[in-house]
Amino acid sequence: MRTSLPSVLMVLLCFANSPAMAQSKVFIYGESNNMPPVRIAGDKDYPPIEWLEGDKAKGIFPSVLPDLARVMNRRIEYHLMDWEQAQDAVLEGRIDVLTVFSPNEERRKDFDFVDGFLQFEMSLFVRDDNLTIHNLTDLDGIRTGLTKGSYLQNFLSQNSNAEQVIVKDHPTGFHQLLAGDIDALATTKWVGAYTIQRHKIRGIKYVEPAIHIKPTHLGVRKGHTRLRTELNLAIKKLKKDGTIDRLTEQWEKHEIIYLTQGRMRSIFWAGTGLFLAFIFVAGLITIFILKSQIKARTRSLQQSNQELEDTLHLLEKTQCQLVQSEKVASLGALVSGLSHEMNTPLGIAITATSVMKEEGQALAQAVRAGQLTEESLQQFVQDHQESLEVLERSLNRAVHLTNSFKKIALDQGQSQRRAFYLSEVLDELVLCHQKELNKRAIEITLTGTDDIIMHSFPGALTEVLNHLLNNALRHGFKKEELPAIHIVCSLVDDKLRLEFRDNGCGIEEKYLNKLFDPFFTTQIGQGSSGLGLSFVYNIVTGVLGGEIEITSEHGCRCQLMLPLKAPETEGEQPETV
């Protein structure tokens, strides 16, 4: 299986200049959080368990890492490198965990071990014409190939009288098997099957059942007790929820049935016969189909009008279903985003309460034992206060996110509709922000707003304009000498075109198509939930029945196209001015 761990010659002085790390390829799984990443090293040339192909990590092991990162709630850095260098990297503290790593007495001095999530079937591979080798007892005196340092060397020595022959690698071993230099090759079933497929080797089969089932292990650097515990719990959870079984079954489906030349010839002649029979039957069917098509064409012309009507009805029904599906998908994205955002403050709150509980128990124990000192009491009060502050900030953050979610899921039926002058809404908007505008010397102008009457929802429109103005004040201006905001209104048929533009720094092009996504923000960790423009989009396209478009050229430009009369609900009557 693996070569034994070489003795460590020296500790490298600098992580960044390490030759082993420089030659490795790193892959990231999971999202960053306050916890340090788990650094895992694997063998870059151990297919199909794990291997590096171009710029991609492939194999059974890396397929599990996304789920492992999810369950641990930790970011995983997966390094693929030379296997001996990987072992050195763990001992030198640059890597935390080794992948498939069998324990032995020597390795237990430097490593702790975690039960892995894979089981290897140790199998015998023989030539197709071999009829005498079926299990371990049939290997007595038989030349059996193995790779150097593999787990199977010790296993065969203890459980059989096979004549062991060390082969350079698996491809070489299979060619020696075909040439008659050895009579069997013992290796992991997955590795053997992959090698045969990859190198297109024919004339070899594996013996059922497997001679041994070996569980795998992860090697953790000595002293990393907490990490070993986390890995144990995560792997148990993946086994319990069926993730490991599902991924293992997917890889087992890659198993190849290897055909001898005799089987290939049989299949060729059988295929040829089936092909000729198919041509004959196809000819008969073609004649029958041609006759049927003549009759069907006549009936088709008679039924065309009815089919067109049915198709139109189906399209109308499908359109309604797509609209509803879009609404459900939007709500699903909101709920998923809210859950993701809530995890951090709630997780911090849980941690803070756990710390407070442990400190309280320790204090109570000290009181009962008569060992409470003034210094320890003062330290408890200070730690307790800090934990309360962390708890308060986290819960306030969770409340803020919940309130934002409630606003973006605005119930259209609760907004009040009435007839109003557009100028009134805009004047009130400017008045509410006049102090901030004056303080920052930002000029705001209103054009074309006189005498425009709308039958709509002034409250909802005010919310939209208020968000746009707040966004401009918060993100739009950095070092502009003459900052300005212009709101230009005009009528296009029975619609209002409202342009809200500024001469600020604008928006990067790569962000423009994400602006209306729930929880999208460029200010992660700075108090922004990313719900503002998603809220604006829902109001404009839902309550107000309009369209919104944002572009960025010489500042930011937002254009609203709103019907003067918003869509009405059944039985609703708008008020007069």
C-alpha cells in the first residue's frame, strides 16, 4: 500500500520556501470562518484513491472533502504532493493530517490515527486462463507480485506461504503477470482495476471474493487531540447520513469488466448477427411506417386546428407555472441566504453561553471548596461581562437579519394605495436627508416632477427611493470634488421614467449582474446584510408593477419604469388626490 515513513533529517526554517510545499498543488473546500483551516496532505500519484491530473484533484478521497468541510464547518486546504514529502510536512508542522495512512508501531511514535471512511478490498489478480487460484490457501509456493512496502507484504507473510516477488509498480506488475514471470498480483481492488483500465491491459481478471478487507485511517500529527476528535465526529456523521455509502457506490460503478480476446470475438460475431437481423426487421418496419404515415398525415391535417388550440392553452398554463416557480425559487434563495447569515451570530452566541456556563460552574465549585479569592472573583466578573457583550452583539445581529428578511418579503396587500403627486414624495425624500446632504456638500436636483399624478403606493415608492439615496450616500462618493445627485422624471406613454443618477465612483462591472441577488454585498463583515437592492427589486417589480435597471458609467445610474396606475387587486378602488 504505502512506503514506510522515512526518518526526519532536518526541520525546514521557512514554510513559504519549503520545496515540498512549492511542488504541491493546493485545493480549497468549504468556506472561511474564524477557525484556522485544516491542512490535509495526500499522494499526488495514487489513483484512483487520490491523484493530480493537470490542475484538478481526482479520486475517491477528494470527492469526500466537500462534505467533510461542510460537516466540520471548517475550511480544508488539500495539498497533493510527493508522499514522502507529505509525511515530512506533517512532522514539521506545515500539514495537520495525512490521507490514507496505515498505523504501525513506528508511525504511532509521531502520529495519532483516526478511523477513515473507506474500506479497501485486497484482491488477487490472475490471468484469464487461470483456474487454480481462488483464495489465500491456493498461493502456497505461488509467485505473487506486490509493490514494495505495501501493507500486503506483512499480511501475506502472516497468512500464506506465497513466494513474494516485489514489482516496480502496478503497470509493470500486470505486464509481468501476462508474461508469466509471476502467477498472481496482490493489491487493492480499486487500484488494480483502475490500472488495467488506464493502461488498456487485457487478459487479466480479479479473484472473488477479496482475500482481506482493510479499513483505512487518517494520520494526525501527535498532540492534535482536538482536531482528531473533530475528524472522528465528522466521519461518523458522514457514515450515519449515508454520504460515505453514496460516494463509495459511485466509484464502485466505475468497475470495468475485462474481456479476453475469445470473448471479444464472440461478442463481435453475435453483434454482427444482431446487426443483420436489425437491418431486416428495420426494413419491414420502414414499409409499415410509410403506409401508416400516409393515413396519419390525412388525420393530422384534420386535427391541426384542435392541436393548435390545445398548444396555446398549454403555453398559457406553463407561463403561469413558470411565474410561480420563479417566486418560489426567489423565496428559497432568501431562506437559504438567511440561514447562512444567521449561522455565524448564533454560533458565536452558543459559544459565549457555553463559556459563561463553564465559568459559572468553576466559580460555584471554588465557593463550595472555600478556595474563592478576590482575584479570581474579579476575573470571573470581567470574563462574564465580556461574554455578555459578545452575546448581545450576536443576538442584535440576528435580530437585524430577521427584520431585514421580513421587510424583503413585503406583503403587497398591506401597502396603502392612493392617488398622489410625485413631487410630494420626492420633496419629502429630500427633506428627510437634507441634513446629511448639507453636511457632505452633496447637491441634489429634481427635474420634471411637476404635475405628475400617480395612482399607486406612495409608501412603497418612498421605500425604493430611500434605499437608492442611502446607497448613494453610503457607497457612491469617495473623493469627488463636486458630488451631485440628479433625479430626472419624464412620461413615456402611460408610464413614469424616473432616472436616479450620481457622479460618484460607480459600480464595478463584475458586480452589476449580482446587485439584486439576496444577501449580495461587497462589505462583508461591515454591517451590511446585502438585502437592500433585493428588497428594492421586489417592490418595483411586485407592488409597483414596474421595471428597474442599473448601469454604471461616469457614476451610477438607476432607471425605474413604473406604470402611473399600479396593478390593482380584485375589488380595489384607488382614492383621489
